[in-house]
Amino acid sequence: MQNHKVVSRQEWLVARKEHLAKEKEFTYLRDQLSEARRALPWVKLEKEYQFDTPTGKQSLSDLFDGRSQLIIYHFMYGPEWSEGCPSCSF
């Protein structure tokens, strides 16, 4: 365990406020980066992908089923495994 500097409450408060200012700056920068990621251009899919589903093969647009968003959960389960991926299951 690290040896931490022990200070008065007032010194801690000053250090905490300095740290909080850095956290807020980081949050602002992360928000800007996230906004820039959302503004990235899209790529038109030229290939017709087919997915195996419980109801048979479906295209990507079929998976959306008229909705504007699609959520996909990726869970790895090897054929020889008795349980799912330890990391995915964690």
C-alpha cells in the first residue's frame, strides 16, 4: 500500500478543489471528443449481410424491423465450453 501524505482538512480541501477542476476539464474534453465521434461520417454498406436468427436468415435492415436503432449483445460461447466466456460473464 502506498504511503499517502497526511494533511490538514484545509490543505485537503485545496487539493480536492484543484483535482475537481481537472476532473471537470476532463469531462468537458470527453464530451467534445464524444460529440466529434458522433459527427464522423458514415459508410454506406454495399455488401448484403445475412445473419442467422431464431427465425431464419435476415438482412441487416430486417434486423432493424422498421426501428431507427439496433442494439446487439455479443456473448461468446465456445462449442466445447460448459459455460459462456469468463470475461463476458464477469
